[in-house]
Amino acid sequence: MSETINILWTGGWDSTFRLLELSQVEGLSIRPIYIRDHGRPGMAHELAAMCSILPQVRDIARARVLDVELYDRDAICRDFPNKGVSDAYGRLKEEFGLGYQYETFALLCEGLGIRAECAVENSPRSKAKRAIDAQCLLVPCDDGPRGRFRVVSKGASSDAATVFGQFDFGMLGVSKVEAKRVARESGWMPIMRRTWFCHAPLNGKPCGTCNPCKDAMAEGMRWRMPLSSRLRYHAWHLRTAAAKLRQSRTD
């Protein structure tokens, strides 16, 4: 019987790259999991990207790629409450600005009693990676494909180990630019260009000012941004710089 690896997939750059990597491992079954957040405008674009990408991944896969399992964020929070996870997440949010998706991922994995790959990439802008680096040690997984890690607390316990403890990480050593290089060499770029990243699209295009858009601009991925998105990003950057200058003059 083949091993099954769960992967938290968003239709975005990092998780799609990891899905492609895993799809090349013979003997695996890959179960993509997507959490619907009906309050985020980018959800429809993410779902459309996944519908477009999945058949193309299957066309080149050596592994068995299962259908995407869909869960609703509100239902997860209602059906799988976990005070320990939510309290730990709250402290990480306060200290590192950690996004709420990680609480939802953790509640789902704990509630279902599963482990899942989480595509946290190697980026200085990654709040999740900063929390992991500060509070956890990485331990190589002794099962499945090589290059995967789990986290253990640096001390007796830590909030990051509580929140990220049910995840496996295969992207912590890979930057977006490195993923692009590998994707180009592997012939995956037509698929990768179909990925979606913006949380708050405007007129069907990336907004340029949400965190994933800022990451794209800051991490060598501005080629993914149309001109209108880049202009909004630069306008936001100028406003932010002006506000900081005004604040410094009043301090």
C-alpha cells in the first residue's frame, strides 16, 4: 500500500511547487487539502487556479494525486475547538504577527488527527518561519520523501511547537526564486504561472498591497504582477515612507 501525504494546498506558488515535487515520487498518494475562507475575496481565484492546475499535475505525476478535500474555516473553528492551540496562536500573533490561517490549519490537523505538509518557504518576510526559528528546532522526518522536517520545542514547550507540531515542512530551505529555477529546469513553469497569490484582487488582478503581493514584489517575483498592481504597490510604499518620515519628525 502506498504512503499518503496530506498537503495544505492553496493554489499558490509555494504549495503548488511542493505539490509538483511530491507528485514526482513514485509510490506516494497525495491528498491536497484546501480550507475555504468565505470572508477572503481571493478564494474564488484560488479555487479556479486549483481546478486548472490539478489536471496538469496529474498529467505529469508519478504519484497518485487525489481530489482536493475541502473544509470550511467556520466549521473547523466550530467543530474542532482547541483552547491550547488557540491560546498559543494568539501569543504568536501578538509577538510575530502570525496569520490566522495557521491557527485554522492546526485546529484541522488536531481535530482530524492527521499530519499535513505546510508550505512555509525560506523567506525573511515569513512570519511563520521567524516563529519557528525563534522557538523550535527542526528534526528530519524519518518517513516519506527526504528533505521534510518536523518541529520540536527548543525548551520544555513553546507556542510555535504547539501550533506547528502537526505539520511537516518541505519548503523551509527553498526560496521563491529557487523554486522558480527548479520549476523552469523541470518544465513546470506553465503550471506555476497558473498559481494565485493575492488575497484581495481588484478587477480580477492582484491588488498589489496585500501581504502576498508585497512578498511577490520584495522577493524577486514582480514579474507576476501586472502594471496596475505594481503601481498600487509603489503608491503604498511611498505613502508608508511618508508616514514614517512624518512620525520621525514628531518624535
